[in-house]
Amino acid sequence: MTVRYDRRTFLRTAAGAVGLGSLSGCVGTFGTESGEPVRFGAMLPVSGSLEQVGTHGKRAAEQAVEDINGAGGVLGRPVELTTVDTEGSASVATDGYASLADAGVVGFVGGLVSDVSLALAPKAADDAVMEMSPASTNPRLSDAGRADGRKFFGRTVPSDSLQATAMAKILDAPQYADADRVALLTVDGAFGSDLGTALGDQLDAEVVTEVSYDPSAEAFGGVIDEVFADSPDAVGFVSVPGQERGVLDAYGASDHEAPWVFSAGLFDGEIPPYYEGFYSASLSSVRTDGYFHLTQRLSDIAPLQPYAANAYDALFLMATAAEYAGEASGPAIADALQTVSGGTGHTVSVGEFDRVRTLVDAGRELNYQGASSGVDLTEALEPLSSYLVERVRNGSVEQVELLQRQFFESGGGR
């Protein structure tokens, strides 16, 4: 299990007495506790189809390092960041991770895609290195990265298990789809498969058909016929933006008719007429003050790509946990992460590492409020976030209900 502490349980460790002074390119002045830098990594796709998302995540992590070093570093030591290009590939990421481990990193931001994070989590746990993903939502990651009574995998984005709970409510509830018989249609890959499984487990309705599809296929008419083979009352649809339109257009051209419930992010851009009466469970996207502070710091690449703010939070949280623990190591970070982000204590936010140090030195508790959200981490080291129930009505998307954290804490109303 992940242990939650108060400040008094951590003892600062004595470090070497090599003076550093001011490092070139940094605003702050480093203390004399140690000449060794605190090393973090970033394992993100900075080439390939996810290059722009990964590059913005890298820039955000670099901004966190700049903010921390500008306040004097972690425990008076400068922070160094090494980036590895994962190319969005689990095999490439696995090879690249070895270089970070050899460099002595205590934690890293990544992976971006769930397949990468699932591959890296056991390796990081074996090495007692903290992994913080800004974007991986696979439900299996809630239990990933455990070793020696600690959890070495965390994330600043919520698990898809919450999305499954929200989608199940929409499919089951009499005020929404009110389905007794549901077909599940999921995009190929771990994301579609695991979210589809989680959704099926949450439903009160009977799952009569489960179909997966290849988004690169040339035609989808057969897929739609398979989905409707057992006459479902509604369809639960799990996909990602950019990989959904082909199969949906095939539905629009067919004679089948039933309400669909989409996974997040698919009500974007033009709304076709056949979307009428469709629903979506979408992550609530209220912008925090920290988000606006971050966009000011990164104004040269605005607007920020998805998950850039989450990458900043991942790095800043690990550094805050190390400062609070008084020790820059993977185990110390793992032990302190929930404590510095659990929703109680004195608020610190984007760019406030000097305030982190002041509060820690005064023996106060911390509550990091991030750029991406409040980032109140659970025992599984992941946030619980609100979801919106959205519906297409008269060609427009309307918000019909906000499912707040308490809804998920209560098991989705069950």
C-alpha cells in the first residue's frame, strides 16, 4: 500500500558539503547540502504521430525544472532533466528507460500512452524509480508499479475506470439511454479493450454483443451489422479522436437506429445529423489558476497541447514530495506523493517552489493545486475528477449533468 505521512515522520538526511552557488542559466542560488544534482527524466514521444503532444509535455516538464531551480532546487540541489524519445512505442521506451536508470534518475515523467506506461511500470518499481504519467488512463495502471509495500507508478490524469462508471450511468439511467441490452464497440488496442471491459463490468444492462474494430480499415459496414446483430437498445462506443469517424459514418449510412454513448473527446468539431440523441461522458475541463500561470510561462507554444499541464504537474509534484520527505529518492517520493497532494494542507501551485520550501521548513502540511486540476491523489496515486454528461440535441451539444468526485467515491451511485 501507499503510506501517507505527516511532515514529522520524515527526517532530513545529511548530505555532502560541496558548495555550488549559482548555476548558469538559473535564477536561484543553490545551498551547500550537496554537489550532486537531483536527476529526473521525461519519457515522451517527441517524434512520430504524437510528436506535438510529446514536445509540449517536454517543454512543460522543462518549465517545472526551471521554476524549481529558480527557487534554489530540491533540498538545495539543482534539478537535471534528461529526455528520452519513446516514439510512442513500448519497445523503444523499454530500451530508452535503461539509459535513465543508468543515469541515476529518482523519477520520470511518462509514459504518454498506456501501452508504454504498462511496459515501464514493473521495471521502474524493480529499480525503486518513481514513474508519473501525464496521460496514461488504462485502468490496469491503478495497481501497476507496486513493490516493497510502495506504489512507484502514479499519474496526474484520472483512470478510465471513472469514465467507465460515467458511461455505465448514461447507458443504464432511465433519464438517459435506459438500456436493457447493450452492444459494446471498441477501437483495437489496450485502451479500447480495457475500457470496454471496465464498462461491461459496471453495467446493470445485459451486454449482448462485443465488437472491436480496426480504424485503418477501408470499410465498416460489416462492423456495424455485427454491432446490431442482437438488436441492442444502445451502443457503448470506446474510441479516440481521429479514429472514430469512419465507423460512425458507416452507422449513419445504415438503417440501424439506437442511441450511442461515446467515450471522452468525441464530441468535437462538426456534429453530423445522425448524432442526434447521442451521449458522451467527458472529463470536466475547468481551467485552474495554475493552468493560466503555466500558459503565461509557455506563451511561445500556446495553445498548449493536451496533457502538457499534466506533465508540468507530474514533475513539480515529484520534486515537492522529495522536498517534503527530506530525501531525493524514488521510495521517499513514492511515500510522500499523496501527502503533498491529497487535498489538505497549505496550498502551493505552479511556480511556487519557494513557498514549498518555506512551508516545509516551518513544519507545515502541503496541498499542491496543479495546472491540470486540483490533483488530489488517491491511495492509487491518481486523481478523482469530475465528468460531464453531454447530449446532442437539435444539432448542438448540451451539458446535462456534472458527476462530481463524491459520485465516484460512492461507487457510481450503486
